[in-house]
Amino acid sequence: MIGGPRCLAGLDVGSTSTTAVLVETGPGWDTPAEQVRVLGVGVAHTEGVRNRNVTHIEAATESVREALRDAEDMAGIEAGIVYAGIAGEHIDVGSSSGVVAVSGEEIDQRDLDRVHEVARAIVIPPDRELLHAIPQDYAVDGQSGIQDPRGMAATRLESEVCVVTASSPACQNLRKAIDRAGYRIEELVFSPLATSLAVLSDEERQAGVVLLEIGGAATELTVYRDGRLYLVATLPWGGVTVTNDIVKGLGIPLADAEDLKRNRGSASTGAVGEDEKLEIVGPTPGRTREVSRELLAHIIEQRLDEMFGLVYEALEEKELLGALPGGVVLTGGGASLEGIVDLAQTVFNMPVALGQPGAGLGGVVEATRDPRLSTATGLAVYGQMRARETGGGMALRTFSRLTDWLRDFF
């Protein structure tokens, strides 16, 4: 590897794919966001991970090593540190609150620091790890809904924080796989939080938006309202669920079903011609047979319609369906299917967009414009924000408001 700019990596170890994005760490606080450079990306097939939990250290290590080395080869430079995503059903999102007396005539940063410290002073069980404690809301002398209380005259300050914890064994095993691959893990980050940095705008988070990341083994549901993290849920269905349906429906091997889904699949039966045919493996070795592409689309559409229906019910239960002008943003590897946006619009009856990373970044940014890379790109952006906190990164004005939101507690 050649010498050059310092860089960090965002690493997403998913159930089916491991992705890495390397970005240059910038020289100063006021460098424009457009100058944040993507240096390289890497994608590897994941082994040794099930439902986003490491189940085989050596196999997972090799997947991490392959993805990061591919990104390094593209960049021509080694990754200095790694920010890795973590998600899954073991993640718990809750809330905590704190109250302090204001030390002077008006609220200043010291008061914010104190109320945050009180709010995060919670007992974490020995089998859990605290990932994040993110300020959500403030109340000043009993008046709630305050976004930034600094400079306000008050005697009492309250804060509510969103607390994200994870299983300690899951965290330790992921760290171990990355360490054995030969890389220094700087921080574990809640994956949906990182994904939102890559594909959501400040306006969408403020208006209210649903982020659906369709991964291999699961779909991560995240809702933002008024710029706040409002709802988080993990649904145990993803791209693999669709692939398994194709295996059963067409009677073909798993690898063939995955290839068929990626290259000829559609989430909309109506978008497929009635006369379109597909050649697939036959009932005996060396033989093939024909099926209609419409049948393949029907299998995919039925499963995705069911998955989106479950999300719809979750939003309806929380009375959110009419309260999210930002609509739905789809991302993740499973969101690349032809016709999926149209299907989602039909189910949710609200605006739906495909979330692709890359906005506000430079360098080989075109290489990141793949929904599979949303989380890894967001992790790299998050790493930049954290580097800025220690003076080693650059100001990402594109994400300035969320940066402040995160920075308040780190």
C-alpha cells in the first residue's frame, strides 16, 4: 500500500454480505462537506454470521478481511481505524431522563453536560453494553418540546435520552472477528443510526420518515419524527426469506434462486410481460426447463407485500400512518429489486423512495451508490463526525443538525 491521506473504514457485517467503505479523514473543522472523499469500497460474501450474530469466528474474520482488503486495494491505502455496525434482535432501545438545577441565570453547555450525565446514569446489566445515549428532548421549568435550551433563562432543566444497548457477547464476538482480521475497531455503532446518516436528509428526519433497511436475514424499521429517533424495530424477514420462497416455488437450488432473484426478479407482476420466459435447472442433472418470469415476480411480490403489510400494521398501531410526510425510504440489498418502490407505494399509500448513499461526499462516490452500501457508507460518515470531535476530521454540513444531535452526548 502506498502512503497518503489518513483514512478510516465503515464496516457492515451483514448476514449475507460484508461491505466496507474507506473515506479520507480531513484536515480541519471547516472543510466543506463536498471535499469528504470516498477512497474505496469492498464487498464480500459473509460466512460465519447468522441473523447478524457471529456464529463462527474464523469464517467471519475471513469475510471482514476480504471486504476491507478489497476496499484498501481500490483506495491504495490501508484503513487506519474501523467503525463497525451492529444490529439484530438483541438490540434494545429505551429511554432515560435526568433533572438538574440550572447553575446560573441562563442555561449553558455545562448545564447540558450535567443533565446528560444524570440521564445516562442507569444500571446496565453485565450481559449488556451501552452503545449510545442520544438526547431526544428537553424541558425547561416544566415546558417540554425544547430542542436547544442553551441561552434560556431557567432554574430547572430536564432531558430525555434514547438509550441503545446490545448483547455483550454479540459485541465481543464482532470485535474479535475484526481484530483477528488485523484491524483496529474504534467503535461499534447501531447500524440503523448509521444508515440514516447516509440516505436520509435533515428535512426528512424533521418532517417524519420511515427508513426500511431490507437486509439478508432481517429488515430494520426506523422512524424519525421532529428530528428524533421515534421507533426502532427488527423484523425477522429479509432478502433470504424471498430467496427461500423462490427455492420452494420453483424447485431450484438456493444459489440459483438467489441469482435468479438478483438478475431477473421483479417485485411487480404487472411490470413483467406475459410472454417472458426463464430457463432454469431441470429435475435431473444436465436438463433445463422453462418457467414464466411472471411466476417468479408473483412469488417475490407476494412475500414483499406480506412484509410491507407487517410494517404497515406496526405503523398503524403507533398511529403514525398520517404523521410522516417524509414517506418511506427503502434501502439495503433487498431494496434493489425492480418494482419494489411501486409495490411499497401501493401498500403504504404514501411517498416511497429508494435510498442510495453518496449525497454530500466526493471521491469515488459513484461506487457507493448501491443500497447494499448504505450502512457501511453511513458508518464512514459517522466515523468522520467522531474524528471531528477529536479534531481529526471535518465538518459535514450536509449532516450538521444530526451531527449536533449526536455530538451532544458523545
